[in-house]
Amino acid sequence: MTNAVDPTVPPSGTGCAECDADGGWWVHLRRCAACGHVGCCDDSLARHAAAHWRSTGHPIIQSFEPGEDWFWDYSENAYYEGPELAAPDSHPAAQTVPGPRERVPADWMAELNNRTD
């Protein structure tokens, strides 16, 4: 896969770029292996990581959760064997999941269960 992974690119930040910009919250974070964009996972309301793949064509992501190092290939809908990416390899361990703490609504589980998509 040409240009699907660039191990030299650092992550775009410690949270979902779009959720941070619009005051949203996320469940888990995923990092684009091509450009470092950090987006929220498919369990999150906004699903920014998958939206990033659809808009850019960058199919490979890596979990951006502490202690996780797996990769996923959206185009193949399968796990991917990827290299070590530039540090850091996760959001800060003290950052809450879901997060960030100050933006997560008290009824966050109900919001996720009630979404229509």
C-alpha cells in the first residue's frame, strides 16, 4: 500500500482533532498511520477516524489508547501488521476514557445507545 503508513509522522495531538475543535467528546482514539491525524473511533458519536479515511483515502489506523498497539485497515476491514510509529504511541494515560472528562455528558452511555445511524 503506497503511502498508507509513514512511521516518521507524529500524532496530530492528544485527542480527536475534530471533537477538540467543536467541543465534542469521544470513546476511544485512533491514529492515522499515514499522516498522524487523531480521530475518534467508530463507537464514538462522530466517528471521525473513519470519516478521515473516507475523505483522505488513508486506510490504516493504529489504536491511540495506552497499552494498545494494533493496526486496522479500513479498506480491507481487517487487522494490519504495521511498524512502530513516531512517539507518542497513545494519548496521556491520565486522560479519561471516554474523554475528555470535562466534556463527557453524565448520560454518555445512553447517548451512544440512542444514536440513530
